[in-house]
Amino acid sequence: MSDLFYRRIKDILPSNQLLYDVVNNAKNFNLVKKSHKTEVYIISLNDEEFILKSYLKPRYALKEYIAIKEYVVSTPLKPPEIISYQIETIPAFILFKKFKGRELNLMNKKEVVRFIPNVIKMISNYDLIKFPHYGEIVGDYEPSPNTKDFRVYLSRLIKFWVGNIEKSYKLSKFLKKQSENIYNRLDRVPSLLSVSPTFNHSDLRLENILYTKDGLVVIDYDNAFSFVREFDLCKLFIDIKLNNIPYPFYKFINDILTYYNVNPQLAYESLLFYFNIVFLRLLNYYVNYNKMEQFDNMCTLFNDIIKFYY
């Protein structure tokens, strides 16, 4: 941890005695992840390990995390245990008890394939958490405020993402076609797997799924929102492909059908539709933070998946 950040923490945290004591008495304080909005530290104290997450741009993130914990604990899922938090300051903080386990992205590929059906089963538990609207769990998000109308919510998001991408990157004919496909299908049923707005983790990558002695757990709920089940499933499959896991799409469909009693062909078509949405969201993220190499790689993957399965 930098001296500047340490001084900043020490200045802010006296208002939260528990957080202050943990930081002040920690034996080790190691930065393990940093992004445009968060810094993540592993802290060792009294033979236990904790995660201290610092939010440089809190927005609704901390209030959402606290609310999300209350939702998720009502299911068979095991959310990260929040020890303490402070949301009134910038940066803001959450202190978690660290899970002891291995991230799936660090396992060998055969192990990952073996775990994927269990991950899908775990994701299906999110269906137990329902909401009266699509959108944020706490607060609101412009330019697509929370609404009960799926078509209104999604059309606003797509318009915003596509417009934002076009400011920095000329859309290929293929990307334009895919965004048009979304608009043209908005008059259909919003989701095959969700009959109402349901909890979505939103960042289901293999590195956010851990195998522990108590089974699989998911971490990093910062971007959770209320949407449809297909979104999380598509995000998971994209990351499976990015990690070169030998797990074909037909197997993915079959494993999904184990937990959802739906027509296979309709499930196939529904997932294809939501791949478009997940890709556009990812491309919008890459443009926002000038990650153009990732943008180009994602366009290639997008092209391969959609063209191959259409």
C-alpha cells in the first residue's frame, strides 16, 4: 500500500473504529487488484485474511452491496461476509472476510469443464430473488431509469451504448446489424428463462467464482442489477470462450436445460439474442476506458459466436 493511500485511510477511518483497528493492526496489507473505480487489498490479521475494498467513485455501489447481501443470503448462495463498511466518505470502504478457495480461472481446463454445470445450477438460484422493475437494485441509472417495461428499459440502454461506441469507434456493418437485430426483436417475449425481473450478478467471470471446501461461491457483486437470467449465462459463456475452455455451446444449452424446463430451440434462440446485449455492454465499457485492444478482441469473439450459431 502506498504511503499516500495509507495516510488517507488513517485520516478517514477513525470514525469507524472496527475498520480503523483492522487497518492499524494488520500484519500484511497487499494491493491485489486496481481499476478505475476500486482498489482491493488483502489484509492479514490474527491468522485470518480479510478483503478491504476501497471505492474511489462510490456512486450506489456500497449501498447496493449491503442491499445485495440481504437479498442473496435468503438463497442457497453464500455471499461474501461483510465485516464492516463506511459509505459516507470518498474513498468509501467495505471489509469482507476472505473466502479460502481457488478461482476457477486458475484451475486447469478439465477441472473448469467439470464445474460448469454446478455454476449454472448456482446461477439458477438467483431466480429466487425477484424485483418489481428492471434496472438498479438501489438507486437509479441514467440514461435508462428503473422501469417495469422491459422494452423501454432495454431500448434506452442499447441506444446509449451504441451512441457511446460510435463517438469513439466506427461501428462495423456487423455490429450495426446486431444492434438492429435487437431493436427488431424487442416486440417478442423479454426472456425465456425469466418470467419477471430477477437478480443478475452481471460480472460472472471465472475469476469471480471460487471453489471452496463448502462448494462454489461468487464474489464481486459491485455491478449486480435486476434483469433477465440469460444475461448472466451469456456473460459466463463469453468468459469461458475467452479462457479457451473446451466447452461447446450445445453442451452449455444442455446443461441449462437441466435446470430450466423450456424448449431447447427456444432456449438457443433466446441466448443468441442476449449475446448481442452482453457484447454491446462490454464494448461500451472498453470504449469508455480506452481499452481498444480488448475492444477488437471482443469484436472478433462476438463475430465468431454469433455468426457460428446463427
